[in-house]
Amino acid sequence: MQNGGIEHAAFKGECSSLVSYMTSIEYLDLGVAFKEEMEAAKSAFRTIRDSIADGTSGEAASLKVSEQLEKVKEKYISIYFEEHKKKRPDIDDAKRRGKLQESRALANLKKLRTIEILSGAKLTAIEQDMSELKVCYDLTPVELRTNPICPHCRYSIGDKAKKIYGQLDNLEIRIDDLLAEWTTTLLNTISDPIVASQKEYLNPDQQKVVDEFIATKELPRRVDDHFVNSIKALLQGFEPVVIDTEDIMAKLDELGPCDVATFKGKLNSIVDSYTKGKDTAKLRIVVKRTDR
């Protein structure tokens, strides 16, 4: 009995670190096949452990257990490493993200967002998605032999991180599309006769900036404070009535079923509620999402 206790102690000492590792990954959702292999390994562990009572040495039992558990551990390392690569930018992706963050297009958008008629919600979403791309390209499979999660970024299987593949392409497209959208919005706005009539009150440098923008229909290569301030000065000639998308949708939801004439009348009442007491000749209604 005393000898059995010694053998059990030897077995436990040899297997403790491996068993601890397996315990830490036991309940991760890694698919049906992995779960089945894990259950089979646990069953084998118990059988081998119990065989010590029948005379198997602790050293021999630990070797058999290691053989069983190491197979599952290696499979886990392979799964984790592949998932880590999918969710974390490698060195090339990291460099590309850096260039995108420092790009002229994104810098121009950040300058333009201070213009009242442009909704910053889409730009905020782009910045948020970009910030969530956690960079980590140092992990090696060898490191996972002693630690079941990445020691550099602590990535955990099952977290909400999006797969890196295609994200940078998508972000680049969204930046270009938003720049084109804002360019069109500004051109349409400053081409409005009421707005254009205010140009004569700008100083010569500001008029030149506005004229070049209208003529080329393109933003300056580098949008600076002078360009932004010139546009803002021009837009002072009218008053924007900014309507939050959720607010107007809530009012529309309250209308209920009604015929065409009634609907038009109620819709006019909603518009009047936003413009009451204002000079409608100089108003421009802007419906946009509020930055969250």
C-alpha cells in the first residue's frame, strides 16, 4: 500500500504540468472531433492512473499518459495557431494597416469631419474597426507548448475578433467611398444658388479655394485648415437643421396607418416641428446618424 502511494506520487509529479495544461483547454469549443479526442484521452488517463493499483509503476504510467495527452495537445496547438493567424495581422498586414492609418485619404476625412453637414458616423466606424485589428506576429508553435494562449496578445479562441482576411481591403474601400460621398455632398451643397450667393462675402483666398473645388470637382490632394475654413465660411449663409435619423424614424413610427393625404399632412407637420420660427428660405435639412 505504501509502495502504491509512492508510485501514485511519482505519477502525479510527472504528469501534473501536462494535466494542468489539458484542464485549461478542456472546455474550449474546438469542434466535435476535438471534443471526442479530449474525452478519449481523459478516459485513457483514468484507466492508466488506476492501473498503478494493479502494479504498474508510476514512471511507466506517466509515460503512457503523456503519449495519450500529447496527441491532443499537439492538435490543440495546431488549431490555436491557425486561428491566431486568422485573427491577428502578420507583419505585412501590420505594415499595411500602418500605411492606411497614415494615409492622405484618412487624414483628409479627419479634416473634413468638422464640417457640420457631413456625418462623422461612418468615419467613426472605420476608425473603430481599424483600432480593433490587434497586431501580433511574434507567436510560434513552440511557445504554445508551455502556455495554451499567446503570451504576446493573449488571444483567446472564441473571442469576437473578426478574421483579418479581407478586412484591410474592406477598410480601404470604405475610406475611398466615404471620401467620394463627402466630395459629392460638398459639391452639391456649395453649388446651391443660395449658398453660392454667399461666396462674394469670402476673402479672395477663400473664393479661390471654392472656385478650384467647383471647377475640378475634386478635393485638394491635401485637405488643410484653409480649405475646411473656406467651406465653413461659405456655409454660414444658411442654417442647417440637423435631424437625427432615430428621432425622425420614431416620429414616423407613431403615425400609424393613414391615407395618402393624411400621411402628407402629418409629414409636413413633422417637418414644421423642426423648422418652426426659422427662415425656411435659408434652411437646409440634413438627416444624419448621430455619432455613438
